[in-house]
Amino acid sequence: MPQSVSPADSLPDSLAESWILGVAANPAAPPAVLLRLLDQASAAAWPVLCGQRPLPPELVEAVLAHPARAVRGEFARNAYADPADRGRLVNDPDAMVRIRLISGPRGRRPIPSEPLPDAVLETLLLQDCLHGNEILTSQECYQEFVFSRQMSRRFLRGLVHHENPVMRMHAAQNKYALTDEERQALLTDPDPGVREDAGQVPWSEKEVGVEDIPEQDCHARFDQLTNCRVSREMIEICIASRRDLATLARNQHTPLDIVIRLARDPDPTVRERAAGRPGFDAALLAELTRDPDEGVRTRAGLRPRPTTDKQRRYIDVALSGTADEIGRAYETADDTDAEWLAACAVSADPLMRRVAAMGCFVLPADLVDLLARDPDPHVRHLLAYHHAAASPELLLEAFIAGPRRRELLLTRPALPRTGLGDLLTHADPGVRALAAADTTLDEPPYAQLTDADQRVRRAAAANPLLPADWIATLLDDPDLAEAAAANPALTAEQLHQLLDRAAIPRLAAA
């Protein structure tokens, strides 16, 4: 590395910070180099170092023992960290670190998300020092675990017979995920608090009437008309004033006779929403399949028809756009949906096969393989987003086709990173950037260093095929210094020298 560079005290702050950030992301940086970045002088690199990359065991130990809350807090939400290692923060002295652990990984997250160890979940749900100051209640902790998918269904169902009534209350508050026998066990629980929770009508099951629903259009009105049991009086007022009819048509609690009326409404949007509801007889379905509106006909003619509201929501998502627009579905399929999803997978309707692709993780391997070879590209790409074992070829196809979901696909180890030379001149800069990082190119990506798109330039600057003198030059280019510092061709000593120039102290043993 050239030695004619300005000393550290005359470096622009932005250049020094770029080096620090680049070294923090460098996949070849050895532990001794990365450990230097735990110094306070490298605080700008902590989000990258501790929260956005895998860490070697030495770094994990140093991070867990670090005195700075920011270091431990970033690691608490690291999607690449072993949940067992993250779970070691369960008794962290800082409540905010524990809250970040509870909130779970954010940003680029591999599939599938791994739950925290049972002992960690139990400790956090019962931790008085966390709940006593009302930063988070036990119930809020529970909801965060469910939302972040850090709690397995096995753990949840095990709470039904937990020795601590607080834990059984959590099971009672999510009783729709339980069997009839498990719900009955909670209704007859020896603890009155558990019995009370198990017998409570959920908010969405309670009837709301004229006095409960705001007259003005607002989120609260929409939320109640979408999710709650709306009184007959309020429904008739909506029908008479022709307000919120499509919303009522999608509400799973709207009585069937009302939905049938809405299925014949003059507004095609209302008819289309109603046509997707389960429970219609053959005569009404036949009538709707002849509707002048294509959307209504599509909804009415779906085969297999949904039999639950959850299945209908899957269809709503599948109808909402292209695979790239949809991304990963919010709903999570389980064994109760498997038979219906299997029928969707072999449906003649590509829309239903898209639904199956979103729930593919409960399907047998032969149906997953069938969906991976589907003639509809949206089926194939939805499968790529949802299935952890999607093939490299399918992942690359989805990557090229869908720019919105590339951050997700970049977390997948099977996404091809080599053999991409033919894509160097692709029209899409996101695809060119993937190709510019290919370490098997016939020659270093010199031309890509001057690409019009910064992503391509940075990918090329981080490619270890570049000669050492080129990398050294790029380290002093404000546009590419960070990417060059992340180049795995840099040796450990070169990385140490770079941190020296950035005025990051060396460790005593380094």
C-alpha cells in the first residue's frame, strides 16, 4: 500500500470514516482487525460491524462484554447472529438492550427467521426489572415476540400447561392458535386470571355500533369497520349512505345475508370484494361469474374457493400486484392451510398457484418443485421469496426480474455470485452491480469503476480481482474509498495500516 498518503491528522473526516465503515464490512478482515473497531473512535462503524454482518466467535465474545450499550444493542438485532448468541443478552444490565433483543432482527433477514431459545423467551416474559418500570409490559413483550417471529408455535402451545400463570395467560390471549382441547384447558385453569383471559372476547370479536364508530373518515373508523363485529344498525346506516361498503364486504364478521346484498351492489368494487368471501351457494357464484366486471368474475371463479378468512386474505395479497410488488406475504401458513394450498398448487388458475407459492413452506417437495417450474413467472418468483431452499437459478431469475426484492434475495446464500460475466452490460444497474462483484470474471471489472451508477462502481471497487495498486488508488477516492476498504484482497496488515491512518488505536496484543 502506498506510504505517500497524508497523515491521519490531515485526513478529511469523511475519508477516514469511509475506511472504518469499509473495514467493518470487509468479509476477509481477521478478528484482530475487527476488534480494533470496537474502540469508541470507531463508533460510526458499530451498526455495520455489530448489526449487519456475521461475526467470528472472538468478536461475539467481545461484543457481548462491551461496555457501550450501542454495541450490544446493535448485536441484539443482528439478523446474521446465532439466536443463542443474541439470547445471551437476556440479562443485560441495560433495559434498552433487552428491548432490542425482544424486537428482533430488522432489515435484511435470511429466511426462515430462527426463534430465540425457549429459556430466553421465558426469562424476558417474566423479567420484573423490565416490566416494573413500564418500559414494556409482559404482554407487550409477548406481542413483540410474535410479530418478530422469534417465538415458535411449539413454544406458544407449550405455554398452555406452563407452571406460571402469567405464561398461561399469554397462551389464553392467543387462543386461536390453539386446539379446542387446549382452549378448554385454559377455560378451566385453576388460576382465575387465566380463566378470565381465556373467556374474554377479543377486541375484534366485540360488537361496535353507531356510538363507537367515529362519523368522520379516519383510521379508527376504517379499523373498526374492517376488523370488528359491526352492529346491524351501523351496517344499515352505511348501506343507506353508501359509505364504506367495500370495507364491510371484506370484514369477516359481516353477516352472510349482508354480504350477499353487497355482492349485487351497483359498485363493481363492492361486488368484487364480496365475491371473494366464502359461503356463497352455487347459484350466486354462477351469477357473479357472469358479472360485467372482470374483477368480480375473477373473484367468483377462483378454484379452489377459500373456506376461511385467512385464505381469502392470501388471495387479496395475490391480487394486489406483481410478485415484485407483493414480496413476502404477511400471513404465515400452517398445517390447517396445507390441504387448501396443495389444491391451489395444482389449480389451472395462475392466481391460485401464486397463493400456493406464498404458502409453499407447508407443501410437500413435489408440489414445491412443480411451482418452481410454473409457466407463470410471478408464481416462480413468489416461491423464490418464500422458500428457503429455492434453487440458485430461480433466485437469480427473481433477482433480475424484481428490483424491489433484491435486498431480501441478497441474504440468501444460494443466490449465484459467480458466473455472471454476461450480466456486466445488463440495462439494470442493480444487476450490473451483482455481476461487478463476481470474483470469477475473466478480467478485473475496470470498466465498471466508471459506471454511471454508484452501486456498480462500489461493487467493482470491492472486487478482489482488482490489482493492489488499483485498490490503493481507490482508497483515496471519496466516492469509492468505503468499497475499496471492504475489498477482501487487502491483507490483515494493510487493513491495520488503514485503521492506523484513520487514527484508530491498536490493541496491545495486535
